[in-house]
Amino acid sequence: MFVMAVMVSCQKPNKIGYIDNGVVINDYQAKKDVEEKFKLKDAAFKKRTDSIGQAFQLEAQKGQIDAQNLAKRNKRKQAEELMVGLQQKQQVLQQQMQFEQQQLNQSFQTEIDTLIIKVKDFVKDYGKKNGYTYILGTSDAAASVLYGTDENDLTQTVLEALNAEYTKN
């Protein structure tokens, strides 16, 4: 019985901390930089799309006038072919713009996913270096930590260390 009491008293207690995932991710400077980069790419994409759309609009208006003139001269088949060609071109342009938008979105998501992995790895290393048995994650969307003392809240500490490492690189 005495041996068991000594063994229990020698066991190291678990060191547990938690972080607010949402705060750490959203306030991570690398994520803010990625968002800013893609905001600029998105603005350039929209500007280009608007320019292409306006150019096509002018082409379509001219095509309609040309088709009306052809129809007046009893060249309905040519007028129809002209309009079909414009419709096909419009579909191709729309598909191209949708594809480019999807590529932009996919590229953004890939970078965000990479950052999330970096944050997870950083927290794991932080926990090991600082003797934590567990570091739990919580957020408003998935509150897995319903209560924790302030001294166990590592959110700001981890965020500051993460941003310091990012700034260093």
C-alpha cells in the first residue's frame, strides 16, 4: 500500500492547455497576407472579366445589327449563323471565366489548408517543447473546451510565437 502511494505521488501531473483555433488562425499574419494576396488577384480577375464582358457586349451589339441587316436582305441563314456563333462564343467565355474563378478559389483554399497544417504542426512542437501533455483546440463553431482557466489559455502565447516565427522567415 505504501509503495503504491509513493508511485502515485511520483507521477507527473498532466500539463494541459487550450487555444482558440479561430483566433489563432484568423489573427495569424500569414493568413492575413494570403487573404490580401488573393483579394488583389480577385480584384484583377474581376477587372479582366468586366473588360472581356464589355468587349463581348459591344461585339454582340454589332452582331445583332449585322444580323438584322442580313435578315432585311433575305439572308436569314447567315443571320442565324452569326447569332449562333455569338451565343457559342458567349458560352465559351462564360466557361473560361468560371474555370479561372474555380482555379483561383482552389489555389486560395490550398494555401489556407497549408497554413492550417503549419499551425497544427507549430502547436504540436510548442506543446512538446513546453512539456504539455495535451493542447486542446476550441472555437465558437466547435466548442470542445467548455471551461478552462485563463492560465491554461495559450491562445495569445501561441499566436505571438507563431507570428514571430512567420516574421522571422
